[in-house]
Amino acid sequence: MSDRAGVRATYEQIGEHFATTREYPWPETKSFCEGRTVDTAVDVGCGNGRNAELLSDHADRVVGVDVSRQLLSIATDRVPTASFVEGDASRLPLASGCANLAVYIATVHHLPTRSLRRRSLDELARVLDADGEALVSAWSTAHETFDAGADAETGFDTEVDWTLPGGETVPRYYHIYAPTEFEADIEASALDIVDSFRSSGNCYAVVTPA
């Protein structure tokens, strides 16, 4: 489903099963957080709270944001010390400059238009304080699932089925980023790239407000 309401409905439908398959933060997120201690950290697209749980080891206060009420409920049970709020990544319900640290993992690729994806990056910049840093990731054409390859110049929209335990398949919208396109969208936003890399078929960027 390639509209905002459809994306939300998808995760309301698959959220419980999805959460059981997302137990641990990715190594790249752990490496980004390593050695950091801050007052406030934000997890944009927090899902079941796996990254919020990690952030709680590095921040006095953690706030997670997601569009799925079901996933927020699961995250609240998992990380009772964090705060969780319902919200859209392109309109974060957070104060400007509130975060010293943030992660935006495997979420931007679910926003159904380029303008929304870029707006969400602007929103990430807005909620970071002047010295704040964030890690952003998205599925890439370099992923082995796709034929486009790491040298593709443009990304593409697709649907990837999620299979529920009873066998029902639920399509999930993705924008699969070409690495150069991923960097271009960040550079067109209110963020600066500190570092960018590819790992396990994903694009990553460490960013700070421009």
C-alpha cells in the first residue's frame, strides 16, 4: 500500500508478528551509539522498541515515535523507562532542538513520496540540537534481493510481501534507494553528512544539522 494511511494500516495488521522478528538492534546501530552518553535520544520509526532499548543505555531520556499504535504498545511494554508517542516521521510531534542523539532506522524508505522522505529528513534536523548527531538507514539497490546493484543511479518503488503465520501475505511499500540518491536526498535536506557507508544491503549516513 503506497499511501500514508496504507503504510500505517499495514503495520497495524502485521505489527504483532513483525515485532517477534525484530528482537535486536543491528550492529551498525550499536556501533553508532557506542561511547555516547547524552541527555535525550530519539528513535524515529521506533517499531517494537528494540533501538529505544539500546538508546536507554546511552541517554537519560528516550523518546520513540511511530505511526503504529500496536507497535507502540509493544514498545511501551518492552522499554517502560522510555516515552513513546504516535506520530508521522514527516511531522514529528517533538520540540525543536530536543534531541542530542537520534536514530532513524529502516523507516524513511516506507514514506510513499520523495517530498515526504525529504521532509522527514528536515524534521530529523529540526529536532536535533546544534551538536546532535543521528544515524539514518534505508534499504538499498545494493541489497541482494534486487538486481539493480550498488551502481544504480536511481532507486525504485516496490512492494515486499510480509507473510503472517497463517500464510496470509501483506504487501509492504518500499522505496529502494540507490546509494547516490540516498545521499542526494540527505544533502537536499537540512542535514549534513558526517559519514556514509553501505552495509548488509542498506545505505547508512551519520548526519548532523546543517
